Amino acid sequence: MTGRVNKQAPGTPGHFRSAGGPGRDARLPAYLAAVLAVAVTVGLALLLSRFIPHASLSLLFLTGVLIVAARTGLGPSLFASVLSFLAFNYFFTTPEHTFKVESKEDVATLLFFLVMAAITGNLAARMQEEIAKRRASLQRISNLYEFSRRIGSAARAEEVLEALAAHVSRSLELPAAVWRPGSDGRLGLAASAGASREPDGQRVEQAWARRDAAPLRLDGWQFLALAGPGQPLGLLAIEGELDAEQVDLARSLCEQAAVALDRTRLVGDLEEARLVSETEQLRSALLSSVSHDLRTPLASIIGSTTSLLEYGPSFSEANRQELLATIADEARRLDRHIQNLLDMTRLGQGSLSVRRDWVDLHDVVSSALGRLKDLLKEVRVEIAIDPAVPLLWVHGALLEQALVNLLDNAIRFSPAGGRILVRAGLVAEGVELEVHDQGPGVPQAEREKIFDMFYTVRQGDRGQGQGTGLGLAICRGMIGAHGGSVTAHEGQGGMGTCMRIGLPLTQPPRAAPA
């Protein structure tokens, strides 16, 4: 059997100690304390006998009995009562220094003293025992609360079993160990506390085969099953003798641990189901997006090509040029969708490499606008780049693709004849590149969601397709590979959207000296 074992050294709270009551060695100091208390009381009485009446000295001895009863228990208090009775008779009852009693009144006083000493000692001892019980009960409640809190926050079954073994060992002051079945159904030691040895494997298998919540005693070990709904989830073994109260406590702890184990199992099942559901949603979204955004330009290309093949000679030159332009535009659109899907795959697999070089931001913006020149016919583009912006140590192609995605998004949501502003400048953190449009804008609650894969804002002033919902996610991934950020903000004058790219001013690594 293998598993994680938590061992404690002898002398720690979890180390084995007898479950029975205190032995002779533990009782002897209490009786010696009773003798010492009576001796001290006799000394005080001898000093005060000149100033205190004879009858009042008995109260001094009763005080000593009360102190002994409150600090020890019933046996030492009764012993102190008898010693006090004899000492009071020997030192303070005539004739002194003998155990004889001449006066009948003194006999009555001594008997009354003995009865009162026994009663008060008994009451004080019972009070002390009740206080000890209340303290022990409070400690048990505190330990149970701590145990419940610990297993309630446990995310893994191993944490629950470790907490169970440690708490059982600490509460019962006995060695404890916990077994749990593996995926193959065989038991393995999952946790241990205070145990210097393990029970025989055959005994463990025998106890597990029984699978009963009632304790089973084998080879000096008590076995209890962690009974969950449907089937046992584990096996607790405690070394030593257990009384009825300890058995009830151990069974209660096993029930709590079984509930926690079942909860961790359910959490795992729910997490697995959530992952499956999210995977299915992503697959459905991808298939839906691909089927629409790839087939739409393909349909235009096929339709234009078929028309040219079948009716080409009957078309005018202008019509043929228009159909060829449609084929070229839709082919470029199709190429952008495929590029986005490829980039998303590279980002998801972590294979996107950043090959940096010195790049002029003016060239990046010009190249991105050139790739979208056919889409820019219906909008106005203004460029405002601060001359103080230096050359950037970036991957030019990735930065250009990120800018193309932002511009394509801005064009799609801008009204016909609207303005798109591309602005860049220096800030304390580096360089900021902004793309402003005059579209309907993005609600504040959705400004972070639009960077999720396949998420699109279903509004716009133009009746164009909304896209795959990958562009902004890819843009953030590409800029993030440079250590930068992409965020959405409100546009100028409260109109449209401002997409802001933040890039740090990095430097190439210095070459090592030859």
C-alpha cells in the first residue's frame, strides 16, 4: 500500500497515549498536594489561634479543603477532609496533642466539621469536574468547527483525508490512518497521523470488505468506513481502545469527511462537465462562424466566376471589370478570415513567435490601410502620428495584422461617409496607438467581453456581416506577445469607440562582448 503519510514524533499531540484514566503516578501528586495543604492550614491555625476563637479555626480548615477540592478532585478532597479532621482534633481540641475528646460539645463540633468538610469538598470537586467537562466540550466544539472549516475549504480529496487523520489523532490522542480506494478499486494509504506502524494489509482488506459504518476491531485497530451516498469512500483506522463517546465522535468525523469527499467529487464532475460544455460551445461557434464567414465570400466568388464563364462575351467591359473586382475583394476577405483562424490556432497552441526588428509606425499604418483600401472607399481616414514617436522594436507583421483587425472592425461598424481616426503618441508607459470610429459604440458592460473568442456586439449602422468574433481576441493576443495591451474606450465626443493599443518601448538585447 502506498500513499501520503503524515507522521508525528512522540510527544506531539497526535502521538499515542493511553485512552484510559490517569494512573497511580498521576494521582499521587494530588494526594501529596492535599497533605501539603493541610500542613499549611495547621501552620496558619497555630499562628492565628491566639487571635481567632477556637470555633472559628474550623473555617480555616474548611477553606483548605475547598482549595484542594477545586484544584484536584473528589478523592484528594475527601482525603484532605479526614486529615483536617484529625489535625483539628490533635492540635486544637482538648486535651491537645492527643486524639481524645473530653467535651461532648467538641465531639459534636468535630463530627459537624467532618460532615461539612466532606460535603463542601464533594461539591467543590463536582464543580471542578463540571468546569473541566465544559472546557473539554468547548475545546471539542472548537476543534470540530476548525475541522469543518478546513474540510469545507478543501479542494481535493487528499486535503480532506489529511485533515481527518490529523483531527482524529489530535482529538482522541490516538494514532490514526486513512485509506482510500484508487481507480483500480484497491486500497491505498492516503494519510496518517501519529501512527508508528500500519495495520496488517489483510486486516485492512477484511475491514474494507465488510464496509460497515459500525466500528470493527482487528489486531488492536478500530476500523470505521467513510460512508458516502451509495458506497463507502474510504476507511479510517484508529489504534487503541475507544469508549462509546470516542466512537460517536469518530463516526461523526467520518460522516463529515464523507460529505466533503462527495462534494470534491461533485465539484470535479461539474468542472469536467463545464469544460465539455465550453468545448462544445466553442466548436459550435467555430463551425457556425466558419460556415457563414467563409462560405459568404466563396458564394460571391463562385457566382461571379460562373457568370463570367457562361455569359462573359455578352457582358460589357465595365461589367466584366466589376465582376473581377468582386472576385478579388471577396478573395481578400476570405484570406483575412483564414488568416485570423490560423493566427488564433497559433495563439492557442503557444507557437506564436515574436521576431522583433526596428519598425517605423508610419510604415505599419500605411501598409495596414493598403490592405483594406477597397473597404475604405466608403469612409474617411485621418492619420495623426506624433513626430516624437520613435522607431519601435516589434514584430512588424504582427503589429500590422493587429492594426488591420482594429481597422476592419472600425470600418464594419462605421456609417457610410463616417470618419476613422488613427492617432499615435508617446505616453509615460510607452507608445499609444488609437483607432477611433463613429459607429454606435460599445456598451461599457461589453467592453471587456468583445475580446473573448466568438463574441460580437450585435449592432451597427451598416448592414454588413458581424464577422467571426476572432479579430479582437487575436489582436489582444498579438499585442500581448509584445508585452502590450489592447482596451476599448468611449470614442471622441461620446460617439463611437476608441480601440487603444499600448506598447512598451523595448530595446534589443545587448550582444555579449567577444
